Amino acid sequence: SSGVKPRYELKPIRTIDRLAMAAALLAVFAIHGYGVLWASAQLI
């Protein structure tokens, strides 16, 4: 293990925060996927 430790003890991630992060990640993939499809359609 490295010698670096957080200044304060880290709190566990709550379920609602975990769901919010999952939704944000899903939105990122959806938006970027749509953008790639739109851009490829513009090339044709």
C-alpha cells in the first residue's frame, strides 16, 4: 500500500448517490452515442 492517506475518513457512498452516478454515466453514454450516430449520418 502507498503511504498516502486521506485527511478525513471517507464516508461510504449512499445508495441514492450510487444511483445518481449510474444515471449520469448512462446519460453520458447515451448523449455521446447519439452524437456519434448523428455525425456519421452527416458524412453519408
